[in-house]
Amino acid sequence: MSSTTKPPSSKCDIARPELADQGLRRIRWADQDMPVLAQIRERFAREKPLTGLRMAACLHVTSETANLARTLQAGGADLMLIASNPLSTQDDVAASLVRDFGIAVAAIHGEDAQTYYKHVAMALDHRPHITMDDGADLVSAMIFIAIDRLDLLSTHQKPVREWAERFSPEQRKQLFNDIIGSMEETTTGVIRLRAMERDGVLKFPVIAVNDAETKHFFDNRYGTGQSTIDGIIRATNLLLAGRKVVVAGYGWCGKGVSLRARGLGAQVIVTEVSPIRALEAAMDGFAVMPMSEAARIGDLFITVTGNKHIIRREHFLVMKDGALVCNSGHFDVEIDLVALKEETVQFTPQVRPEVDEYRLKNGRRIYVIGSGRLVNLAAAEGHPASVMDMSFATQALATEYCVKNRGKLAPKVHDVPREIEEYVARTKLATMGIAIDEMTPDQKAYAASWQHGT
Amino acid sequence: MSSTTKPPSSKCDIARPELADQGLRRIRWADQDMPVLAQIRERFAREKPLTGLRMAACLHVTSETANLARTLQAGGADLMLIASNPLSTQDDVAASLVRDFGIAVAAIHGEDAQTYYKHVAMALDHRPHITMDDGADLVSAMIFIAIDRLDLLSTHQKPVREWAERFSPEQRKQLFNDIIGSMEETTTGVIRLRAMERDGVLKFPVIAVNDAETKHFFDNRYGTGQSTIDGIIRATNLLLAGRKVVVAGYGWCGKGVSLRARGLGAQVIVTEVSPIRALEAAMDGFAVMPMSEAARIGDLFITVTGNKHIIRREHFLVMKDGALVCNSGHFDVEIDLVALKEETVQFTPQVRPEVDEYRLKNGRRIYVIGSGRLVNLAAAEGHPASVMDMSFATQALATEYCVKNRGKLAPKVHDVPREIEEYVARTKLATMGIAIDEMTPDQKAYAASWQHGT
Amino acid sequence: MSSTTKPPSSKCDIARPELADQGLRRIRWADQDMPVLAQIRERFAREKPLTGLRMAACLHVTSETANLARTLQAGGADLMLIASNPLSTQDDVAASLVRDFGIAVAAIHGEDAQTYYKHVAMALDHRPHITMDDGADLVSAMIFIAIDRLDLLSTHQKPVREWAERFSPEQRKQLFNDIIGSMEETTTGVIRLRAMERDGVLKFPVIAVNDAETKHFFDNRYGTGQSTIDGIIRATNLLLAGRKVVVAGYGWCGKGVSLRARGLGAQVIVTEVSPIRALEAAMDGFAVMPMSEAARIGDLFITVTGNKHIIRREHFLVMKDGALVCNSGHFDVEIDLVALKEETVQFTPQVRPEVDEYRLKNGRRIYVIGSGRLVNLAAAEGHPASVMDMSFATQALATEYCVKNRGKLAPKVHDVPREIEEYVARTKLATMGIAIDEMTPDQKAYAASWQHGT
Amino acid sequence: MSSTTKPPSSKCDIARPELADQGLRRIRWADQDMPVLAQIRERFAREKPLTGLRMAACLHVTSETANLARTLQAGGADLMLIASNPLSTQDDVAASLVRDFGIAVAAIHGEDAQTYYKHVAMALDHRPHITMDDGADLVSAMIFIAIDRLDLLSTHQKPVREWAERFSPEQRKQLFNDIIGSMEETTTGVIRLRAMERDGVLKFPVIAVNDAETKHFFDNRYGTGQSTIDGIIRATNLLLAGRKVVVAGYGWCGKGVSLRARGLGAQVIVTEVSPIRALEAAMDGFAVMPMSEAARIGDLFITVTGNKHIIRREHFLVMKDGALVCNSGHFDVEIDLVALKEETVQFTPQVRPEVDEYRLKNGRRIYVIGSGRLVNLAAAEGHPASVMDMSFATQALATEYCVKNRGKLAPKVHDVPREIEEYVARTKLATMGIAIDEMTPDQKAYAASWQHGT
């Protein structure tokens, strides 16, 4: 336990402090499988690259995130952690972070939208120099305020608006002038941020951590792939062998989910809007068809597109009795639950933990897992520590990079520097006991030259 | 047969005109599996976008390439085709191209380096407005001449130098002023061209056709994957199940080869110099180790790195008796055959067609397939038509794009425009009978917006 | 709920009657995925083939077994159900069986050996005409008594001995004269029963349900495969991609586990004692080596051999720090926990639920999942309902077959009749919406004939 | 070369003696990958277990078979070899067997039915003590004669009838009294022989070599799997990725073919008549449907059922334009070519080597590979040597077993003794450098006992 100074209670909002012991065990268990982050933590503890900086991180509050929080704290940051998703918070972990590590946490499993945005307001009130986001919720709130467009804040976001209204319009524009930069962890968030950059409203540099190969090659593919299936099986105890599993979206996450579903014996059907990805899926041996067709034959549906209403009224109406539906995309908008409810004559929540039954007017039953929220976090434990090790090592190093380049980075979306990626991958390999080749001087010269041929 | 005007004999050099019937059958067989290219050919025949332009293409002279040549010709181009690899030329196809389609071809299966470069000189003498390359051999010869660095031409390239020396240094610099642009088909070539761009010697725009997703996602992965294994099995009749297969390089080609070797039951070992790719290979379930270790245990070695001397003296010396070695990277430099020969006490060529036996001083035998040249072309028929359909459709459309933007493209390496890729993929899907989803207006708005959140 | 007659309390021993509601939901959830068994249940309810018969079933008390119990009851049997494994009992299911279905159950999750054998004694006291076994515990107790070899009952089995001692030696020999037959569900049990048959002590017919293709092809392979991995991931949240997973045993269960581990990205190593199976594993692309070698490099070890002490002292001593060890074979003897404890300097139970830490004298930590008991039952929910549907449909029909052939079956191990297997498979396919071909009369004649040739 | 005594020319009928050099190279190449057979050959050469015995073998005349022939000869047998399939004979190998090894061979690539049965008659005339069969053609001819049912010989088999008619009916019954036994290599042959046994006409013991696990686990699955795909790709250069491949039959061969097709990226559809196998295919993640449905959507069809007319008129009529059809079952009756011809308006043979085009009345084209004969032998080189090593090692040892038990084996179908299988597998593993575990004495006792439990 690196620190035992208690965080100010004004900066904490957790549900079950009595679970701290269990949380501590979980944090330590995850830590064993996060050796790259541990090495960085040791160096940060010596070098203190983040001293004097306030940070706000809006992330899934899990045992893996706890180890990132410890690392940032070891580096000297004054960190406040809030949840990026109401269902993913592990209350025991939150409790241990507060009690054992003295880190400020405002996150409660199952919190409603009001509480969620109250926590966002608390994070803003922390007046961070650096933020970390998982879906760009924190950044977008800051942007809306900074461009004085409080009207863009939805009714859910009332606590944020109220906080902002404490300041005059003029003050608001200055509120985030101290921001050094922000890290973004998700595909969804990066897409939003690039749109902001395009529209000229991005006011500070953002590092697209998600786009690092050490992140999305591994986290999105292997992490989402396994943990999505894990969440589904925990929730349903479904045998995948012989089932028709429909995966909507064949990006990195969709590739991972499809591969794992096949690896467990399912017959996978992919739906896509991109012809290139659709063709890739077909060449990978998957059946490809529009959702309107897939809806009729699927046993299990998994959305991972980053878009909305992928499964909607017209699809529910043709599904087989007993169809299972879930989402592993960032936001809970991929399944149109409003339409589903409208078609439902009898709703039975929790026929199994995290499984709700919708009996439709046509007599068929549809089961929604995890209320349409990220199924790997709602019904399982999110990504395994081993893969978060890489993502969070990249997060920590990108943060350090941001600080070192304070004032030098333009207000746009930046890639993670290649050296950081190479370092993370190289260290990870070493901790796995894997040695690789080095180019000989001769080969390096060959690779750099254009003067030889057939 | 779109044309029967005979090409001028000064522009032809083929080995076996009597095989034209067989060549025609092969071209037609391939054509059946190249429906996207066929659609473009039909449009080109109507619209003639390449009228009045001389083209030189340095490609593998196979039945698939023949259908690209027919397409360019249909578009109005005055095309000359030469071989990009001495072992890949299908003499029957070359014969049919000349006899049945009136296309100028200079390519002979098994030609020596002198003949190879004589053909390059012939292509230069065609004074092309547009070139197509598979490994940048044609482009680099032009560049060496245009920057008046004839010293960079190796002794093998004497015919090219002699051709260039017909012109004064001043003339040489102007020789290629008419070039509209060049297309490049390989990873290897693109790397060379980017190095040229970096060093400021690239004198005209190049389209990196290789980098199109419709090319390298499919051709490098599925094409090289299957055809490499095909070449090895044809040459050896080896059962892959249960063998230790060492794949050097985990780029797109290496991924494809590894996947297919596993798909046939092999235990695959990957070697890499990039830690990120090495980690990806490990996460994909492959064993990863340095070549020095892999050399001791492998039954079959396949190089696909794009670099040189991947398998060298130190590796040969520790290999098991009977080890099989081959290359599927672009150039034949990945296996150090010079070192192998120096360690050899008895050399028996062609113990099977395309398999040479090297008996080493240590008594062990090593078998080299296809003389270390691209094994899928040396011992099989190269990429299947279906995948070349996409690569060559992209080539044809990139050529048209180049012409339409004559004078507007800077002298650097350009990406294939996204619309071309989308068109190729969409058309390919349609010919496969696969329908996909379209975004709803609502979804398009969602994808473009940054104003919504959790 | 087919019956609400309460079972006599003398025949019940359950832990948590208050969980019956939750148990009922689970039973119904499983029922949705057991359509073949449901069809049989409907027929049994009409035809009552088991009327007047007492049955004792020693099975894992799960929601799937509950649906088998309901089926036997629907057929008219007076059933008593006890647990075949102390850790697999789902207390909520047991509670619902008693309250909602009036079935006698004696099974408590986590019960000690005394209680376990007390329940066996209760089952014997039920004086069954027919028994069902999962590991031959019930049958072997009956045999020991019937051959008057009470000395073979271990000290754990004291309650059974005491029960038997209520009878005189002469009476004991007659005790089980009414037995019509017994069903056996596991490979382990069938091996024991065949050994008994060989040694001439088997006193009544046994149907080797395990050996039915509708059982072991599916349950052992797909069921054990998925649920073993499920148990491991629930217990550890381990990412399998890139791990070295050692699977001891390449029988049907081992094949399933290996396939699924690979399907999740692991690098699988198989150990075997049978050269034929070892060769099969190698040809399937797995690394094969002795445990002494595998022990040094594995990250995760899974035993599924049916034998004992597969992982023993010499192996623990060379394992890497952090190695995970578990068992998915029937008995908890595959991992030599006694030896492990002797080498341990610090034991920390439950560092995660179902994970115990053993810190060895050499400083390394070894983690044992599920105390070395069946990991899919200890840490997950056992086989998915869909696969148990087939096993239990076969069980139910084999029971009916036994009764119909009362007195006609010799006292040995019998195969499940082919027609039963065909019926189960055909019905399962129909419920999955899969149609298949029928042989034409011409083809039937061809298949039966030996009079045609090349 | 173990022997150079020329075989009597009356016992030889080969096509191209001038190819002996090439044949010898092939035999040696295969020999390198048949180390188990080589060990047996060395022992046979010392022990001469077959001295004084005449043998007739009706097998595919390939380089692998040549090494079996050498082994039998080394054991002292007076061997005559004929072809079991008109298209599989490698004329160069036949030439080398005669010239370099002095083995009698009557086999010509592409021979017609008359010649085929002339060779069968020559083999009968050799008056063998032991026969080896691949499809039971030799055995069934002997049986028809021995039971004096010459009417069962078809018109094709006229040469056999004529040979038989040289003897009186009485003599015929005695003709094969000297037979010690016969070996059968195929599933198809074993089914025929079991039907003969059932009908009481089997006159001598037959060893079902096919049923040995060392044979069908490996040869049928890995051998047929790879070589079938190999034959298809050589014949067509088809990219399998993204294709719908229909595999008819999910026995060992069908499993192998399906696995390999998937391994190359195809989307595999299985058709079956057995519900159990159909269910297994579904659980393995394949699409399962009747041929009438599959026929409409397949790109490539492969039959491996052992039955006839699997693809027939009704199927051809609904196939897509360009559908490819081939067979990898033993006999060429699985595809109804007669019906196909009747529906054909234009037949173009050999549009590629081994590919015939049938243009139907409906305008669509269907391509038949290898004339519907075993595609792995017609268009490729049959099973790789490595897998034939095991099959033929089992053949050689089964032959020795037969001789050692002369007069002791009943006239029925016998299994290969388990010790032979274990020896072959153990030796194969050793030659692959793979060590495995041995049971400890403790484990052996445990495995044999029935006296322990939970």
C-alpha cells in the first residue's frame, strides 16, 4: 500500500466500504497479471513525473483500473476516479482504493444517471490538469462548457449543468485553460473526438490511446473477445457449440468476438455496413448477411458496432422464440430497448441474474442480457488483467508523454508515440518469457535502402 | 478476344508460342473467377479512359495478369507486359496474350538475369506514360536513370544501363518527364518507394495499390496464405499435420501463411523482429521464439519478411536432417543460399521437381524448394484468380484515377482513394451473392455526431 | 409442477429450503434448453412406464438433473436423488425439487464425506429397483454389500457399513435381488464396472449410458470442453490468449478441453500415456510432451485422465511462479494435493473464490482451483443444459429399456441400443431446426450389398 | 535396392518403363517420410517372416505403396502388385518397382475396365497365399469364384470370368483353399466384407486394417483431409477462403475434409444421413442441411460417403453456374455422371487438366474434377507418405500376424491386434522426436481396480 493518507470525503462517493478486504484481494490478484504496469509504477515511484498535477479519470472501476490508479498516484498525481459505466463498478475495489490506497473514488455499482453525472460534476470540480476517458464523457462535458453550449447537456446531465452554472459564461470559457491533455481509451470516444477536432471545438490535445496497437490489437480483440463470451456464458450457461451466433460489426472487437464464438463451436454470422469488413468476414469463413435475414435464424445476438439501434423493432419481430440478445459496444444504444418494450406484453426481469425476459405480442420470448449494457462488464469482470496491463501501461506512459510535452502538443487528436508502443510490447514479451529476433546491421541497412532489386 | 492486331515483334520475347491454346484456356478459366475485373473491362471498353496512353507493366505473367492486361487494353492503353520474376512466367499464357489478344509480352519462364533486364530495357524503350510494378524494379530503374545514377544499376542490370547510355546525361533527366504515374503491387515495393520519397528522389506520383485494404487484406493474407502452402505441398507432398512449421515474419503475408499452416494441422512457430507483431502472434496462440531456437526444431521453414538472410549459415548448421526450407517473400534473398552452398558437400538438384537437396558437412540434408524464390509461383500457380480479381480491379481503377488526375498528383506515394476500395469490395460481395446492411439516416447522423453520450 | 405431494422428510436432507424460488427459476431456465427430454417427459406422463418402481439416482444435483428427475417422476418412478459430488450440489435447485416437485433429495453443497455417505446409505435404504450413477459410487457400495465384502468400504464410507450391518450376511446377499438394472453416466464409472464384470462380481445389468455416442460424443467433448474453461475463467478471470495450457489426457474430455483452450487463443500442450492418442494430439497440431517437461513451461494445467496423481510432487517443484492447476476428471485424485501441501510453507485459501494459494519452499506460488474437484462444477455450473438434454434423454430412455427388458438382460455392462441413440439425435436435430438427408431405397440396397465393385 | 532379380514378364504389365529413374527418385523421397515402415523392413530382411509365400496386392500404385511392396519383398514374399484404381497408378513408380526392385507389377495409369480386370485375373493366377485389398475387389472376385457365382461378375469383369472358367466348378471351390488371409485397407471394403461375413460367404480370415486406429484415425482423417483439398486446388487453383464448400458425409474422411476446408477459410456445409453424425457436425460449428438445399448454394461439392448417387440429377439442376463437383470416396459412383450427361447440352473435356465442363440445358456450367474418381489420386498424389507410413506399417505387421497365426483365425473379419497398433504409434512418435508419459505402477493399479471411489 503506497499511501495511507485518506482522500477528502468530499471527493468520495462509494457504496460499500465494508468490502474493502475483498477488493484488496482482487486488486492484488489482478496485479499479478499486470507486470508491465508494475514496472512503470516502480519507475514512477522513483521519478515522480506527475507531481503537482491533478488528474480526473473516468474509467470502469475494476481491479485492473485500480492498479492504473495506483500507478498514477505513485507518479505523484492527485487523482480522482469516477465510473465510466454505471454497471461496471466493482464496489469492493472502490472501497479498497479509498481505504487502502487513499485514492478519491466516486462510483457506485448500479448508480442511476443522476448519480453518474453528479460524479462527473465532482470530477470537473477537481479541476484536473489531465483527464482520462473511456467513451469521452468527461471530455465532452468539458467541451460543452468551454464552448458555452450548456444546451447540449441532456436532462440526465443536469448535475453537470448546475455545476457549470455556478460560473459566468466568461468564466466557463476559461475553466479548462489549465488542461494539459486528455487520454481516450475507446474507439467510440476517438470517433467522437475526431468529429470534435473536425468541427473545431477540441480545445486541448487528446492522445488516442485506443488507437495504439498495444491497445486495440490486444484489448479490443483478445480482451473483448474472451470477456464478451465469458459474460454471456456466466449469465446464461449457454452451450455455444452448434448455435447460430450473430455478431453485428466486424471491427477489432467484432473480429475478437467472432473468433472466440467460433473457437467455442458456434456457427457465426456477421453483419456489417462496410463492404471491406464484410468481405474480410466472408474470407475468414463466416456467413455474412443483413441483420434482417440474420434476425430470423440467430440463437444469440451480440452487437459491437459503436453505432445505435443495430437491433431494432423490425428485427425483434422476426426473431425465434428464446433468442438471446446482448451488447458489447461501448454505449447501451445498440439494442433498441424502447422498441422492444413497446412490442412486449409481459416483462419478467432477472429470470437469471442479468437476464430479462420479454414476451412479445407474437408469443415469442426474447432474453436481453445485462440490460443492453457492456455484457462483459455487466455479467462478468471486464477484460482480463493481462490485456489491461498493456492498455494501462500505454495509458500511464501516454500521460507522462503529455506532461513532458506540456504546451507543445496542438489541440487535436494525437497518436501514441511509436516508442511507447514498442516499449510496452517488448516489456510484455519479456514478462511472458518470450525472446525474439533482432535485425542484424546488414538487415537494418537492407530495410532502409531502396537501391537493390531482383 | 478483344483484339487481333498482332503486337510488333520487336516488343515481344516469348518462349513457346505453340502453347497458346492451353494458355487461352487458362486465361478463360481464371476469368470466370474475376468478375469484378470483368465488369471494369466492360466499362473500359465503352469509355476508353486510357486511350492514347503507353503503359508498361512489370508483373507476374500469369493467367490472372492476362485478364488485367486485357482490361487495360480494353481501356485503350498501348500495353507492354514483362515479367517481374523469372520463375513465375506461364509461357502458355504469354503465348496466348500475344496471339489471341495482340498484347506485347517479353517474358520467358526460367529466364536468366540478363534476359530479365533485357526485358526491363524493352519496357523502358516502350516509353510508358504509366507503369505498373510488382517489386518496384521498373520504377527504380527509371529513377536511377532519371537521377543519373547509372552506378546504382548492378552488373545484372547491364542491359538497362546500355539502354540508358544511348542517351546523354541531359536527355536522361528528361526521359521520363511524360510519366503520369506508377502503380505498385507489393509491400516490398512500397517500402522502397517510401524510402525514395523520403530521400527526395521520387520524380512522379506512385499509387500504393498494395496498401489498399482491398489488396493487402485479401491478396497478402488469403492469397499468399493458401498459395504458399499449395506450392509447398505440390513440391513435396508433405503432410502438414503434426509438423513444426516455422514462419519467419508476421506481417499480413505471415499471418496468412501461419493461419493456413495451422488450418492444415501444423504446429506453427513464428519468428519476428517487431515486438508488437511478436506479441500478436503469441496472443493468436502461436509459439514465438528467435530463429536460432526455431532452427533446431522446425520441420519446414517459410520466410515472408521482406528482408534478407532471415535463414543463414548459423541456422542451417543446427537444422534437423531433412528440414525443408522455402521463401514466400518478394525477393529471393531471404534464404542465404550462398552460405548454404558453402556448407554443402553434396548438392543434388531436383530430387523432386522444384526441390534441391543440400547435404551438409555435418551429414544432414536440407531441402530448398523453388530455389528460394516465391514458392507459390515457383511450385504452384501464384494467387488464385478470385483474390487477384480484387487486387487487379484496384490496379485498373487506380490507373484510371491517375489518368483522370494527370498533373494534379504530387510526386509521392499516394493511397488508393477510399471510393475505389469501397467499389471493389461492394462489387465483389455482389458477385459472391452476399448482401450487407446499409446505415439508416439515423445511424449516419449518430456516427457523424459528437453530441451524445452515456 | 407435475406433483405437489411432499416427499417424506426422512428421505430428504437439504441445506437451504428458503432458496426454492431461485431454484425453480433455474430449473425452468435449463428446461428451455432441454427439448428432447421435455418430449420424453410428456410421453412418460401419458404412458407411465416406470409406475411402481423405486429409483435411486446419485448424480450432480443441478438444474439439468432436476429436469431428468422430473421426467423419471412423470414416468411414475418413486425417485430419491442424492449428490454424486460434494461440491456440485446447487442448494437452490435441491430446495425447489423438494418443495415444488415433491422429489426426495439428500444433497448439500460442500457436504463432508460423512454426510456424503450418509446420503448414499439413505439411497440404499430406499431399496431401489433401478439406480443411476455418476461415477459408480452407488453401484459399488451395493456390490460390496452383495458380495459381503464390507471390508472394501473405506473409513469414509462408515455410514454405508453401518447401514449394511443392520442385516445379516445372508440377508445382505439378497438385499439387491430386486434390482432391475443400473445406468452409468461417466467414463470413470464404466471402467470400474467393466473391471467388476471381468472379475465376476457384477450382479445385475448395467447400461453404459456414458458409452452412447449421444452422450460421450457431446457431453464429454462439447460439455466438458466449454464448462471446464468456463469454470477456470470464472475463478481466475484469466486471459487464455497467449498462455501455455497443459491438458493431461486426450480422451473425449481432453479433446474437448484442448479444442476450446485453442479456440480461446491458448497454446495447448497435451500429455498422454497412450501412444495412439498422443499421436492424434500431435496430428491435431498440439505440442505433446511428458508432464515432467510440460510442468516447467505451463501457465495453466488441466487434468482429465480418469487416473490418479497425474500432477505430483516432482511436477509442482518445477512449475513457474503463479502456475494455475485444476482438474476436470471425475475424481479429485488427479492432482496430488497431499504432496503439494507437504511442499508448501504458506497456504492462503480463497485468494479469489475457489482459488487457493500454495507458496512452496522454493518461494514460488501455485494456485489450485476448486480444490482439485471437477472445476466445471466447483467454479461454474457444470455442463450446459443443451448437452445434458442429450445425456439425460438417453438416461431416461435407457431406464425405460431396462424396465421393458426386465429379467432378460444378463448381469453385465450393456450398450445403449442404437435405436435410442438415433431417436435422441434425430429429435435433437429437429429441435434445432436442422433437416438431414434420408437414404434413397437405391442407396439402402447399395449400402447393404457386397456384390458390386470398381 | 534389395533385389535385382527381374520379375517374370508374364507377371508384368506396365506402360512406361523409361520413367524408372524418376520413379526411383519418388520412391526414395517417400521413403524418407516412412520411418516406421523402414524399421519393419529392416527387421523383415533379417527375419524373413514371409518366406515361401505368394502374395497379391491390389493397391494404389504410388511411391508409398512401393515402399510397402519393398517391405513385403524384404520379408521373403513373392509379391505381385496390381492397381486398385485406374487413375491412381504412377507409371514411373511402377517402372522402377519392376526394374530396380524386381517386383511384378501389372498397372497402367488410365487403364480401361478391361485392362483393370485383366490385371485382377493375373493376380488371381499368381495363386496368392495372402492378399491385400483396397476396396475388396480382389477378395470379392475370389469369393464369387469360390462360391461358384460367376454370374455376380459384371461384364467389365469378363477377364476374371474367363480365367475362372478355365477351371471346373469343383476346382473353383478349391482354388483358394491355400489362402491364409487377406488385409483390407478401406472403410468401403470392410463394409463389404462384413456383409459377406453376415451372409456366410466369407471363406477365409480378413484383417480389417482400415479399422485400426493407426489407420483410420490418421489416414482417413489427416490423409484424406489434406490430399482431397490438395487435389482440388491443383486441378482448379481455387481460393477456398470465402467459398461455400459442401462436404457430403461426416465419417472420418468427411471430418478430415471439413476440417481442412475450414482451415483454409471456407464456409463448410455438411450433409449426412446419420442423425448422430449430423449432430456432431453441427456441434463442430458446421452448417448442416439436406443436399437438396446445399445444392443451391454450394460453390464446391465433395462426396465422401461410401454410398452411391449422393449428387444426382435433382441436385445438378439447381446448382449455381460454375459449381465444382468432385469425389473423395472410394468408388466413382457417388456422383451420378450418367444423369449429369443426360442434362448436358455441351461437354468440354479438360478445360483444365482433370476438369471437365458440363453445360446444362438451363445454361449453367458444372465442372467435374477427376472424372468423379478419387480426387486426391486423380489430381494430386494421394495421401502423403507420412500418413501412409502408419497405414502400411500396420499392413505389414498384420500380414506377419496372419502368417504366424496360420490356421488359427476363423473365416471372418478380424481386428488388428492392439499390440500392433501400439507398436506403430509408439514408433511413429519416436521418429517424430516426441516422448510421452508412462503410467506409474501406482497408476496402473488404479486403472485396473474397481475398489475405490469418491
